[in-house]
Amino acid sequence: MSDVADREWRLIRDGPRDGPTQMALEEVAGRTAIERDVRTVRTYSWTPSTVSLSYRNEASAIDRAFCEREGIGLTRRQTGGGAIYHDARGDVSYTIVAPREEVPGDLMACYELFCEPILEGLRRMGVDAGFAARERASIHEPSCYLRDVHPAHDVVAPAGESGARKISGNAQYRRNDVVIQHGSISYEVVPERHLGVFADADVTVDRFRERVTGVREEAGTDRGTAVALLGDALGEWCGATEGRWRADELEAARELADRKYGAEAWIRDREAPTRR
């Protein structure tokens, strides 16, 4: 266990949900951390497959006709970084939510702390992963997995190799006295769909595979086992109790997903409507 384990945490092994709801649940978990003094770690997936724009990405970077044709959802995150294609099977995601005063104020130190269970989870899956050994230039800027690689928060495999391929992207934001970190772990690489969601992607499938790897390719671990191992690592890291969303949290998340994370004004222009 880490030093954060003397607080009250819950581990939610969440099921698949649509993108707006997944983002809304994170914001609701932030309220719970402050109002009820309960911190959250969770694993989750995306159904349907979804593109999450970062706060800074332009919506025009996405080929929305392709997404509509392929049944791919679209939402916008609160975090920075690049847009991510979250495949319903190929992506495994996680969230860590805690009060701001309880974690390192330095962003890089906080990344290092919050990525401890992510690296441990990957090791348990059989993946030799670690923070990138050096920076690497972007080959497609809007894409999280193809943009520049940063040693502070980009996880690659095998660990320690300068040309290692990215296997996880992680991002963090601080709002209303809460720190929320979420991340995407590539379980299975699906380059055609990943590249297809971008309006101007001129990267070949072979080039994509040179930059990105997945748990299945690295270790052959079954997806269900991989998700369970990640949850175990998160829970042990903070001493969490197995938990679930309360009914009022789910209700609040549904309202927030409709009003904000699924709204065209937020996706296109970053305009968050006020609470009704």
C-alpha cells in the first residue's frame, strides 16, 4: 500500500457505459470526495467505442462522418493532451479521484504517485512497462497515442528502451479542490479504426504499429484478467474497499451527461451549460 491508504477509498469495477456518462461519473466522484470524504479508484470501458477529445482539441480534428458510420461515440474530457479512440474491446480505462490537499502539489510528483498502481497492474499482466525513457516527436498531433511522447506521464513497453512503443496515456486535472486522473491502457491495437476517426490522419497502419502496442501483443493476457489485475493493483495501492456507485450519483451523472458531456456545445465549443 502507498501513503494514501490511511484515507477512505472505494474501488469500483465499473461496467461499460457511453462516453458522456463515463466523463460525468468522474465529475460526480469529485463531488463525493469533498462532500462525503470518500475517494474513488475505478476501472471502466466504453460502449459504444468512443472518441474523447481533450479540452484543447478542436472538434474539427475528428471525422464525424466516419464515427457516425462506424457507430463511434464522441465526447470531450476535462483534461489536456490528445484525442483518444477508446475501442470497446481494445481500451481499458481507469480513474483516480482524491481531494487536492491530500496529494502532491507538484504535477509531475502527482503523476508519479498516481501511476504507481498502473505500472504495477501492467507488470501483473506480464507487461514490462515504464515511463518513456526520452521524449519523442509527434507523428500526428491530435492523437494521444501518436503525439509527442513525454517521460513524465506516457507509459511505454518494453520499459527502458528509447524506441519503446506507447501502451498507456494518462492525464490529470484539478477542479474545485479535487484532483482527477484518468488514463487509457491499450489492450488490443486497432489501428484502422484509431486512424479512421481523425479527419486528416496521414499515418499508415505500419507506422501506427511502430508507435503503439497493447497488452495482448506484449503478454497475451486475457482481457477480463487484465481488467481484474488492474483493479486489484488500484485497490491495493490505496487500501480501497470494493464499492459501487450510489443511486444519487448515477442520477447526477445521467443529468450531467445530458447537459454537458453529451451536448454539442461542449463537444464543439467547450461551452458547459449551467446546472438546471
